[in-house]
Amino acid sequence: MLSRLISGSMRTLEREYSCTVRLLDDTEYTCTIQRDAKGHYLFDLICHHLNLLEKDYFGIRFVDPDKQRHWLEFTKSIAKQMKSQPPFTMCFRVKFYPPDPATLKEEITR
């Protein structure tokens, strides 16, 4: 029975990954994501943490082992996009700049 409990917890650990995202102010947001979680799930977690409503201008970027930068695709699994081993480290970054920042509604977005 003990072996069943241990193997069950090992399977749980393999299904969840630790993920650290560096935010724009250089603070870090750490969370646990499921193995099959899509990029949009992580993005929504971060936006909720920041209380960010105007999400269209932001994205999550990561660096692969070859030092190439990539934007996390929201429709694909996070684990499949990452070529490194967990724990995953990424950055929350500005992806698009609006032509006129005064048109932004939220102060936090500006």
C-alpha cells in the first residue's frame, strides 16, 4: 500500500510543474501549472494577479537553451513549448505598444 501511495504522489509531481514569471517591475510570480496547461491559462493567472484588464498589449516570453527568445503561444501547451526542464522561468513583457498611450483606460496599463 505504501508503494501505491508513493507512486501516486510521484505521478502527481510529474503532472505539475513549478513556473516562475518575472514581472515588469522585476518581482517574481511563482505558481504551479498542470502538465497540459495551455499558455492562456498562465497568462490569465498573471493578469488576475496584477489586476490587469487591458491584456492585449502583453505577452509571456521565454528563452530556450540556445538563447533564442520566444513568445509563449497561448493556444499551445506550455510544457511542449519549453525546451528546458522544469522549473520553468519566463518573463511577462510588453508585446505591443499602442500608437497613443492616452487612449488606454487603465492607469496600470499605461
